[in-house]
Amino acid sequence: MIQAQFFEFSEEQLAFKDQMDRFVDNEIRPHARQWEEEQKFPRDIFNKLAALDCLSIGFSEQSGGAGGVGELLIMIESLAAGNAGITLSVYVHMALACGVIDHLGNEEQKEKYLKPGMRGEKIGCWAYAEPNAGADVTAVQCQAKADGDDFILNGSKLYITNGTFADFTVLVARTSPEPGLKGISVFIVDRDTPGFSRNPMKKLGMHSSEMAELVFEDCRIPKTCLLGPLDKGFRAAIAVLSMGRAIAAAFGCGISGEALRQTVEHVKTRQSQGRPLAANQAIRFMLADMKMRLEAARVMTFGAARLIDQGKPFDLECSLAKLYASETNSWICERTLHLHGAQGYMMESDAQRFYRDCKVLEYGEGTSEIQREMISAAILAD
Ligand SMILES: Cc1cc2nc3c(=O)[nH]c(=O)nc-3n(C[C@H](O)[C@H](O)[C@H](O)COP(=O)(O)OP(=O)(O)OC[C@H]3O[C@@H](n4cnc5c(N)ncnc54)[C@H](O)[C@@H]3O)c2cc1C
């Protein structure tokens, strides 16, 4: 499908995009339907991405990272066009679990978790959400109580992507009863720690990724597992989550681009009243609107990435890009389903999958309402 040229990528970035698109064609598309049906994440994907040096993209040079956030977004957009569930698992491992360690970890923690994570040898999950803590980040109740040289964890985490199999968990827990973000710390917990168990969860979409409830019952971890400052770690991790919004935006653009590509193919071939659907102006105008919104979302998304890579402030831009790209993605996926008619409603079609997969991008990294809160606060404070 023709690509609008609003945003100028470098020659290297275009070559990398080609490489990623080929990876998706060879390693993801041929197997995606089977993974969706089995609802199992193919862990080998991490080894294959590591073999292409893709798992170190976007991390700091001091940690051994290569390539900027722009390259990471190119990769996520390409992967998302192939399969959203796979992309979700890769995104959580790289942008959240490893991203927070890159930002807050000491040398020992980077050596033990981040470097094996960049080689695809250890896979991480990010455990923030709880039964009573979702959009409200201050409501975290999972507790980490200091006890001699250890912390004792008690509580549970819900909806944790990669939680079924992750080798390490980057965990958000309360270390003091102070209100708000104060008193919330971040820890790294190894998979086989006694008192740590997991229960798989089933979900509406993203079936190629796996999710679990994580339960901590008198789970003892050494104080060396503390990631970042005591009581202030979660506040310090917020910068990473803000950056994650640009990645979530690229995720949405990837799904939208594939949904639109398949819709264009469909309306060119599907006949109604003796002519293709595309012969109707009502349908062509819908395609034009889908394209217009997708390209606007891409400009905002890659523009936000450029700000991050240039070391400029990016919070507002990442929020705007994430809000617009995720809501645009839901709108495009709904139009895609509509234009595919009953054929799209069948479980073997991709249109129904896009429709199920898209919604979660409006929740993660701050829901749409939370983005609107932050954006309006920034406007009013000016
Ligand atoms: C597929 C999937 C994967 C996930 N993976 C992870 C993961 O790996 N790790 C993790 O920690 N979490 C994960 N989550 C959970 C995610 O963090 C939460 O969905 C998110 O934090 C929002 O919380 P919630 O869904 O409980 O919404 P709630 O907090 O229950 O909010 C419900 C609705 O009310 C709105 N709302 C809430 N408060 C306000 C307000 N003050 N003003 C206006 N509107 C408001 C919200 O915007 C939302 O629309 C995942 C979720 C899904 C569905």
C-alpha cells in the first residue's frame, strides 16, 4: 500500500524496516494462526529476534544497547502488522521489564537480567496492575516489608503479560504507607522464588501472548532485588512508562496499517451488485478517512520517537501520540470488520482478530481518560 511521505526516515531506518518486514513474512505470518488457536506464546521468537540483534534496540549505550527509540518503533510497527499478541509479549519484555532495569538498575542487576534479556536468554514481565490498582497508579497494595536483609512480599498482580513463563518479574510494590506515588518501590523477582506462584488467565484478544495472575505469599527476596531507590522507584520508573507510550502508539499504527491493507484488498475483490465494493464512493471515502487517520497517527508517533532520540522533552507528545494512535487503531479495526461483512465476523478471518486485539492499546500505558487528564493538565498549566 502506498506510504505517505510526511515523515522522513534515514536510509538505514528504511533498510531496517525492510529487514523487519521480511522477518514478519518468514517467521510470524506463516505460524500466526496456529499460535492464536493454541493461545500459546512461541518463546523461540525471542531467540530469533536476538539473532538479528533486535532485542538490544532502544537501550542505553552504557547497557550495551544499539539503535534508538525510532528503530524500536519501526520494529514494533512491523511486528504488529504480523501479529499483535507476539508484539505485546516482545513489547512488555523490552519496553517495560528490561526498559525499567536499564533506567533504574545497578551494574549487577543489568548483568544478571538486562544483558541476558537483550540476548533472549531470560524473558521478563512487568507487574504493576492489581485487583484494585489499574488506571489509578497510586492504589498499589501489594506489599514489600523489610525484614533484616530481606523483603517479604505479599499480595497479587493481575493481567500480567508473559507472567506464565517469564524468568524474572519487575514488580511494583508498596514499601511504606505514605499516600500517592510515595512509598511505592520496584523489585526484580526470580521465577522460582518460594512463595511466588502464577495462575494463567484467558482474554478476549492478543491470543498469541500469555497472561497470568501472580500471587506472592510470604515470598522472601533479598534486599539486592530492590530496583532503584526505596519508596521512590515507581516514580522514577514513570519516565520509562512515558516513553512506552510512543511504543504503544507504534503498536497501534502497525495493526491499523495491516487492517487497512487487508481492507483495500477485500473491497477491490468482493463483488456487490455486479461490481467491486470499491466502486462505491461511500466505501472509497471510508478508505480515504482510514488512511488519513493512520498517517496522522504515524506522524505523531515517529515525531515523538525523534524527540526522545534527540534528548528533548517528550511527555506531552508521547501522550498525544498514544491517545490518537490507539483510538485511531480501534476506529480503523471497527471499520475493517464492518467492510468485511460476515466474512470478517468468522473466526478464520483476520478482521475479527484485529477487532479483538485493538482495544487493549486504549488501556495500557495509561488509559485514554488518563492521557486526556495529563494532556489537559499540561495545557492548563501553561
Ligand atoms: C491484554 C492486556 C495485557 C496487560 N498486560 C499487563 C502487564 O503486562 N502488566 C501490568 O501491570 N498490567 C497489564 N495489563 C493491565 C493494565 O495495566 C490495565 O488495564 C491498566 O492499568 C488500566 O487498568 P484497568 O484495566 O484495571 O482499568 P480501571 O482502572 O478499572 O478503569 C476502568 C475504566 O475507567 C476509567 N477511569 C478510571 N479512573 C478514571 C478517572 N479518574 N477518570 C476518568 N476515567 C477513569 C479508565 O480510563 C477505564 O476506561 C494488561 C491488560 C490487558 C487487557
